[in-house]
Amino acid sequence: MGLREDGTALAKKDWEREPKFKFFCGEFFEYQTESLKPRLIVVMGPVPRLTLDSLAAGATVTAGKYPKMRLGGHVTTVFLSTHPYGDFNFDEALKSRDGSELREAWERAQS
């Protein structure tokens, strides 16, 4: 998320070492969630999860397997998933489990 002045879009960012970048991305993410009002946000992989935790510190409204978070003025369900690149190494049972969990997260987000 955010605009980069150097490197590539796939390079990892250290949010704590670049506070202006982190602040910009946090504002942009908040704007998106308040504008679009998503019912479910899917976070794919451990690096995006750390980023969300960093950007939305203290935003958890309800904890659990599918937490609800306040992002700006909007509350949404969050699904913490595996990264899609990792799926190439997963067997069919794990892919099926991930699909079932995504379906369950979506159903919970509707209530």
C-alpha cells in the first residue's frame, strides 16, 4: 500500500523507519475503508498482517478468529489468510480449509 519513490512494489517496507510513509498509508487506508465500507477485508500473509496491525493499532473492536476492527469511522470484519503465493505449495486439503474459512468469514461479516 502507498506510493514508493525508489525500489520495487514487491520490496518490503519497514513502517517504523519511515513514519511519513506509514502515516500516509494509514490515512489512505482509512479513506478507502470509510469510502467503500467493506464488510470483509482479507489480509493475505504475515507481512500484510503486520502492516495492518501497525496501521490500525488498537482498532480491534471484537477479537477472535474473524476480528472486527474500527478503521476510521467504519467497523469491518477481518480475515487473516495465507499468502496466495504460498498456495502453490499447499495440498488440496489445505486449500479446501482456506476456502471454507474464507466462506465462514464472509458469512460472519454479513451479520
